[in-house]
Amino acid sequence: QVQLVESGGGLVQAGDSLRLSCAASGRTFSSYGMGWFRQAPGKEREFVAAISRGGGSRGYADSVKGRFTISRDDAKNTVYLQMNSLKPEDTAVYYCAARAPATAVYAYWGQGTQVTVSS
């Protein structure tokens, strides 16, 4: 099992950058695929980005491609989401999640961190 804690959210202006961090507990972090999701008020939670164990494969939602970058540091048990050129529509609670090996389901979730982008 893994516990996840996000940080780095805040209030920024359109065009600014933020880096979210997600710290994971446990000794097997490197074996988990990791993802970032977000949920805006009144909307369903949506996929933002994912990175495979080892970091060799990454994927992004079309809405953030070219602006956001997901990365991981297994030595620090941390996954990051670098967000550049932020837009008001990026405003949401951002969650990180972990996917156990050989599964397609994100079984472990953090509590979320709020990102608000003003125009």
C-alpha cells in the first residue's frame, strides 16, 4: 500500500507556472505507475498526465500537452507536475494517484491540492 500527499498548489495569474509535488510513502514507490488528475467545480474528475514506473513512458491529456510535464524521482519517492502557461480553465483540485504493477486501476489517491488561475 502507498500513501500520497500532494503539495504546491496555490493562486496564480494566467501565464504563470506552478510545480506540484506528490510525496509517497512506502518502499515500493518505484514499482508504481503514477498519474495526475484534476477536478474542477461541477465537473467530473479528469486525467491530466501519467508516467510509467521507471519514467520511460509518459502521457498527457490534449488540454495540457505542451504545457505540463510529469516527472518522477524514485530516490525521493516523489512525482512532480510542472505546469507552465497556466490558463483559468486549469483551475481545479489536482490529485495524484498510484497504479499498482500489472493493474490498470489507480487504487491509491492523495487528498488533492487546489490550483486557482486568475485571468
